[in-house]
Amino acid sequence: METVLAIAVGILFATSAYLMMGVSMIRVVIGIGLLGNAANLLIFTAGRVTRAIPPIVPEGADMPGLVFANPLPQALILTAIVISFALFAFILVLVYRAYEELGTDISHEMRLAEPPHDTASNHRGSRL
Amino acid sequence: MIQTLVTTADWLIVLPVIVPLLCAAFGVIAWHRPVIQAVAGIAGLIALVAITFMLLLQVLSYGPQAMAMGNWLPPYGVSFTADLLSAIFAFTASIVGLLVGIYAFADISSSERRHGFYPLLLFLMTGVLGAFLTGDVFNLYVWFEVMLIASFGLIVLGGEPRQIDGAVKYTILNLIATTLFLIATGLLYGAVGTLNIADLYFKIAELQDLSVLSPIAVLYLIALGMKAAAFPLFFWLPASYHTPKIVVSALFAALLTKVGIYALVRIFLLVLPDNQGMTHDLLIWVAMATMVTGAIGALSQNDLRRILNFLVITSIGVMLFGLALNSDGALAALVFYAVHSMLVMALLYMLAGIIGQKSGSFELAELGGLYRAAPLLAGLFLIALFAVAGLPPFTGFWAKFMMLKAGLAEQAYGGISVLLFTSFLNLIVIGRIFAQIFWRGGSAEDPDGAETLSPVTLAPARQRILIIPCAVLTALVILISVMPSPLVSLSAGAEAMLFDPSGYINAVFGGGA
């Protein structure tokens, strides 16, 4: 079972990497979403997939029983989901705002921060 | 089981996270009163300096401190652990935070303050200090994210198109970096079964097959290399650090990359105990390439802030060299260099901000004639430039000297020659900056200054608010420069605790809460 999950995680990572290397910002953002999902599935697989009962202590007992699911990967994944969801919301708004301000969705046309041909040899008056 | 009330001394390890969080939350509640936000912000930052100073004193007197959260004893619970490395970094970060917070009063316009600058600054300090003080790898990821989200808010404060452009690149690349960190942490958990840093020392020592750690180590190197701006993963830094307000740039340059270096030191000293071969060589090459690209990049820029961006990258390269050497004296040099870099980079950006406000521009060709107009500023800037280039007697010299000594002991001649060569290139850079901004009479088209408009004189109160934090930082730099031995012995103590983690482990397991 873990092999199948590992292959699925690999496919997700490959897809997200391909999207993130794209030219359009929207593709990059979708790639980031897929990357988060792949990471969560990876943590799930790393926590060992077992047939087990939920890690809840029944009433009147001290321990949850003999074979219970490991709660730690579940906690890690939940935290990761919450964090990536908040960051994803921010990135969506940022990319939309960038599209409005800069007028373009293509990453190599966004050159306001580092304008092209801005080298010392081209710049006027650089004698030092 | 905790049976008695927790004493103040025990609270000291979590207060650096609680205090800025509460002040930031208070600032958010008072959203429509920017004055209350600013007051809560500055009060929180002052309290933070006092708290981290007391924490440093406590770690020096009693050894590493630990606190387990929620009554879950380690290794099952999350613990906050402060050894000397964490305490030194936390204290320096608080000082920088406070001075930047005071400077921001005159640099951030009131409309931007209304959009929550001080709460965002305090959230950023929460993330930074949490990252320095935590003892759990996944908790480190969480604090990285807190710091990251706060930095996203700070980088777009102001909303100009250039800021949005820089913010897009910064956001996307840093998000990928932290997701890689999460992936490496997940794999580490799958391989070892624990995420508590003190417990990882034991579990990795017991691991039969160390080869499973190699891909995890390289993943951590990539993820934290992106955070710490190592070659070839640093391109988000020159693309974005010069776009936000200068006070935000000062904060980022001083703090964010150093958190990446701190995480690299922590993780590499435990995840790679015997895996030195591949990643050791890789780290040396990465360090050398980072130093060289930083120095050459600084030479090629014409905008003062973009030059400073590349100087940040060069200092990261030097620190990575110390980490790659991983020997007696190298880690002490790294700690000293990190403290020096935090103080001096914040100082440089803040002074650059004053230059920008007085002259209306950051382009070297348009600046000039400031020596006549602002001699005090010229003096402070000269000290800061000497410190960053590594000229004696300033802090950069001591830091680079310690690094060179460690490199010679390890016979890393390639790294040493690169370090000296890039220091020479940095010397050319600072000469260029100082000559063009201060000694030249006017702008590049008018070198005698006959026709250029004289620099703006700011209102005296505003000028005082801007220059006092810079003067305090310069005084600190001069103090450390003429009396480096306290910081040198602190760095040596931090290095000793890193190489012999028994104090750290006993604090987590022996004491418990």
C-alpha cells in the first residue's frame, strides 16, 4: 500500500514542479497548491499506513487499546493543511493584485523590481 | 507532573514568544487607533529586550533551559529549549527589533501604520524568537511559517506596483522553501520516529542504516539554503529585498536569513553526525559560490539598496563557510559573524533610508554632496561600511579573523582565498559607495555640486527619531569592536554547547518541565 501511495506522491510532486516552472502565474499558484497536497500525503505515508482503531481512549480505560493509529502524523498533517491554506489564500490575492497592478500574468514580463539592462556599463555617469 | 506554581525563571523561556504575540494581538484589537498600536509595539519590544537579556543571563548561569508544553513530558511533547546559541541570537534579534521599531516611527507614514505595521512587526518577532527558542523540528517549521506570513504582510505594506512585483517573487519562492522543509521533516519523522531535537541525538545515534539520512539531509540543505539565501537558491533576495519600505528591508536583512542559518546549524549538527563526506564538500562549494556571487553582484549594482542586498548574500556565504568547516573555532566564528551581521546590516539599511529621505533617491548616480550636508551621517555610514567590509578595528574584522583562523586550522585553503578575495571586492564596493554619495560634490552629471539641489533637511524631531537608533547601533558596533572578548567568549561557549549537547539533552530530559 505504501508503494502505491509513494508513487501517487511522486506523480503529485512531478505535476506540481511542472506547473511551478510555468510561465503563467496562475499555473504557478496551482502548482503550489498541489505541492502542499503532495507534502501532506507524504507525511501520511511516512507515518506508516496500518489498519487500526482511532487513537481515542475509551471511557474508564487508561490506554486506547492494542492497535491504534499513530496520532502524530495526523497532527502534523492538520497543522500543515491549516498553514498552507492560509498561505495559499494570501498568494491568490497577491497574484490577482499583481495582475491588476502590473497588467500581466506572465512571470518574465514582471520586471518592475529588477528592470532589464540595468547594468553599470549602460548607466550614465558611472565613472567610478 | 507539575505540582507547584511555575516560577518566573521558568517563564523566561516562553515569554519572548508570549509578549510580542500579546502586544500584536492588542494592536490588532485597537485597529482604528494607530497610536495605541505604536505604543503597544514599542512597549512590547522594550520588554522583549529585557526578557531576552534575562534569559541570556540565566542560560549563562544555569546552563541550557527547557520547558515542556502542556504537561506532556519529552520526547512526546513539544519542548522549548534555550542553549547559549539560541539565547545570543534571541537577544541580538530583540535589540535589532527594538531599534527598527523606533526608526519606523519616522519612516512609515501614518496611513501605513493604520494598516498594521506594528502588529505585523511584533508577529514577525514572535516567529523569529519562537524559531530560536524551540526544541522541536516541526515546531521550528511552524515558527518559520509565522515569521513568513508576517513578512508577507510587511513586504506589501504600501502597495506600490514595485512592491507587489517583489512580493510575488518573495512569496512564491519562500513558500516553496518552507514546503520543502515540511517534506524533509515528514521524511525525518518516517525514518527516525521522533521530532524532538534532544531525542533526535539519541535516535540517530541508534540508527543502524545511516544512508536513509542522506536524502533528508540534502532536502534540508535545499530548503534551509533557500531560506538562508545560499547559492544558487538566493535569487529571491536581490529580486525583492529592495522593494518594500527601507525599515522593512532592514528588518528582513538583519533577521530572516539569520533564522535560516540558525536552523541550518541546529539541524546539520544533529542530522549529519557522520554524514560529513558529501554534504561537507557541497557546503564548502556552496559557501564559496555564495561569497563570490554576492561580492560580484554588489559591484554591478547602481542602486544603494540593491548593493546592500548583495552584501547580505556575501555575509551569508561567510557564515555558510563556518558551518561547512564544522570545527573548533569555526562555529564560534559563525556565531560572532551572525551577531555582527545582524547589527551591521540593520544599521546599513537604516542609514540608507536616511540617505534616501534626504536625497530623494537611492541611485548612486543621483546621490552626492552629503558630506557637507550631513557630516554625522557620513561618520556613522563610514563606520558601518568599514564594519561590513571587515576592516580593523571593527566587528567585521574580528569575525573574519576568527573565520580565517578556523579555516587555516582545517586547511581549507580554497575557502580562505575566496574569503579574502571577496573581502577585497567588498572594499572596492564600499569605496565606491562612500565616494559617490558623500565625497562627490553633487550628482554624477554635476560632480562639483554647483547646480544640484541641496539635500532636504528633515524636521528636527523626525531627524532625531531616525538618527538615534542608528547612533545606538553604531555605538554598539564600536563597543563590540574595541572590546570583542565578551562576545568572543560567548561565541566559544555557544560552540562548546553545540559540540557537546549533553547540557541541552539533560535540560530537556532530566529536568522535564
